[in-house]
Amino acid sequence: MTQPLFSAPGMAQLDAIVRPGMLCAFDFDGTLANITALPEAAMTLPSLLAGLRELCHLTPVAVITGRSIDDVRRRLGFAPAHVIGNHGAEGLPGWERDVLAQRGDVAAWLRVFARESGPWREPGIQIEDKGGSLSVHYRHASDPRAAEAALGARLRLLSPHPRVVGGKAVFNLVPESAPDKGVALRALMTLCGTDTAFYAGDDVTDEDVFALRDPRVFCLRVGAEPDSAADWQVDAPADMRAVVQALLARLRHSAP
């Protein structure tokens, strides 16, 4: 069960884990940026930029997102040391050798969408091609609940078989061979030579990090979710300014 971050236990746990050189990693949509009706409208909240830029000077920072690397870089407004895209499939060392097979899966799914009838043909359904994964949005369907049920049943029958991850009015289709965000975070910790990390995210794909239950990783959920595996929670992306400031205060204090 998640607990409020800005509580005595939350602050004590943050004090215990924050140290020089730790990895600070963030999801993008719903964490550093508000969820928007149009995915192309999302940008890092301006109130976060100064703090995130300073954080990048003090410790390794990563963004781990469902967007493609090229897409999210245009939206950040700061320069993290690492940008991981497509839910973990893009950006890790050696990812280029696997991407052709993963993009082959995506191309096969797109061909099915183009030639076959299905719930993806209904008005208001948007298919977003991210190169290494697909997102099928149903926020604008006339009956989002019915669209969710129909899409959820049909998308799992695609071939090659995708890993289907739900989200906020979206299904993410990821090749089964692709790493998830939990794999990506651990790989980045090794790459950065750190044994501690902070991770903040808001959605189902971020649960791949939270479900690690790794005591070296401080897991923060943005938004309420009773079944989340994260230990700590804030209410909304607007609260991330105070989160970043809390990280900065501890890193400044511990800097040599």
C-alpha cells in the first residue's frame, strides 16, 4: 500500500537512500508532463525545468518513457544523461542490434490493422506508431469503456504475440523480446556504477519498476492507485516540483 511521500516516514526513507551519484529516473507522461488529450501536446511542466537542470549537474538523471527517444527529447527542455524509449526497448547499450526484429513485430501489427476489420477501426481510436512499440488510444471513443473491452480482447490475439500493457485510456503493444522499464532501470544502475536509485512514474508500465521490490530503489507513484507496488505516492505531476526540490536539498547537503 502506498503512503504519502511528504510524511515523516517518507522523508526519513528519502534521507536514507539519497546519496551522491545515485540514479534519479523519471517517466515522462503523467510524471514530468501532464496527460494531454493529444499526445503531441505534452511538454515537461515549466515549473520543473530549473530543478531538473540542476539535478542533472549533481547526479545521473534518466528519463524512461513509452515514447520514442526522438519524440521525447523534443519535449524535455533539459538534458538527462540517459533517455530510454519505447518502455525500455530503446537506448540501453546494444539496443540497436535488437531493434530491427522488434520493429518487424510492429510492422506486422500495423499490417493487420490496415487490412482487417476490428475495434481499432472504430471512430475515436488513435494508433500511435512509436517505431519499437505501438500505442492504441481510446480516450476519444464514443464509449471508452466498451472500446477498452473490445480492444483488450482483440489485441491479445495479434501475431506475433505482443506484450499488451494497459494505461490511461491506452493499450501499449510491446514486442515480447523487448526489455521493460524494470530491466532498463537496473541496467542503467549498472551503467552508472550506482547501487541506489530513485524512480517516479504514474502508469501500468511503471509498475515493472515498482514490482521489482528492490530495496535499493525508492519508488514513487504519481497519482492514486490502490494496487500499486510503489511504496510512496504524490497526487499529481504538479507535486513533482516539490519532489525534485527534496532530492536537490539532500544532494546539495551530501555533496563534497
